[in-house]
Amino acid sequence: MQYPTPKDIENSLKAVAAELGDTSESPFRVDVVARYGGRPPVYTVMIRTAEKEPIRQKLSQVLNRKFSLGQVLSRSTLLRLKRSWSTKKY
């Protein structure tokens, strides 16, 4: 199965930050932690921008669940997030 790259996720998140008025060059940092045994990777997302709350609220709205600091997102959640932004279904 093909998993999104950290850059794909960063670009999707950057588009949301831009919609909220953030002009940072790199408002997010996304890392991937490979796991073995056929298990999907784990992605970590760090919000770098100074105004974190509007971004957390938007992510909560798109994901239809609360998004908090230190939360690890599953591959399926990130894929849903990426699809939502690429098709503007939020």
C-alpha cells in the first residue's frame, strides 16, 4: 500500500494554514516513523506557527474529532485529511 509522504501531508496542512491567514513558510513539521511487520507508519505533526488554536479548531472540524497537542494521527486519519483538502470537502 502506498502511504502519503511527509511532504504531501505538510503541503495539505500548509494550504489550511494559508486559508486561515498564516503566512509562515513552514507552519508544520511532519515526520514519519516506520514500523515493521507490515504495520503502517505513524506520522507526527508539529504545529510550528505562533497561532495554534485556529489551526487546531480547523483540524478538529475537518477530522470530526478533537485535535490536541501531542496527538498521534493514524494513517487513515491522515489520508482522510489529505483527501478533504485536495477535494475541498470541509
